[in-house]
Amino acid sequence: MNCIFCDILDGKRDGHFLYEDDSHVSFLDKYPIDVGHSLIIPRKHHETITDMTPKDVGSIFSLAPKIAKAILIATGADAFSLGQNNGKAAKQIVPHVHIHIIPRYNDKGTVWTKRQISNDAELSELAKKIRSALT
Ligand SMILES: [Zn+2]
């Protein structure tokens, strides 16, 4: 199966990793809505959360506060949003379950549809900062 996130998990594509455990990984979104936009995904390929057990859904969401806190510290963002889309009509682009953590800044009007391509060196530096803010 052709899945960008499975490729990242298999090391076939680069990812700027923030966190990993036996069942999940978190990395920076390559096309961030804003600085620090990150994803949490299950290692196991599921297309939507309705394909997962309630327990697995709970365990992936339970990582969000920990990772979001580190992102806020590292980026200086004022707030964050969580996003989790299921299905094409919901604008799920990669068919592998993922939770978006999107930092929000008081002085920026973040628009969901305006995504940018960030530079690899910047992402790598940012990922390092977030990893060191993870407790
Ligand atoms: Zn996958």
C-alpha cells in the first residue's frame, strides 16, 4: 500500500520527529498551517478512527496535551487547536489516522487553507527545540 505516513515510519521518507513510543509517533507537518504544526499518528495503519479500537483512539488522543505543551514552549505560541479529519470530504489528505496540533499566535490570523512549505533546516531546528521541551 502506498501511504506517505507508513513510508515515514519505515524510514523511506524523512520526518522531523518529536516523539515516539511503541504505538505512536509525532512529527512536524511538512506543509504547516503555522510554525510548529505537528501530527501524531499511530504506528499501525488505520484509515480513520472508526477503524481503531476505542482504547487505541483514547491512547493517541491522550498524547496530545504532552506534545502540545512542548510545542507551545518551543514556539512561543499562545494557544493551539487540535484537528482530526476522517475521510476525503472532511479534507483528510493522507489516509492514515493523524491528529493535527496547530499552534495559534495572538498576532497572526491563521487561515486553515493557507499552508506553506517550510524549509528543511528550519523544521529540523524546530523539531530539536520541541524534543528538548518534552518532559
Ligand atoms: Zn499508513
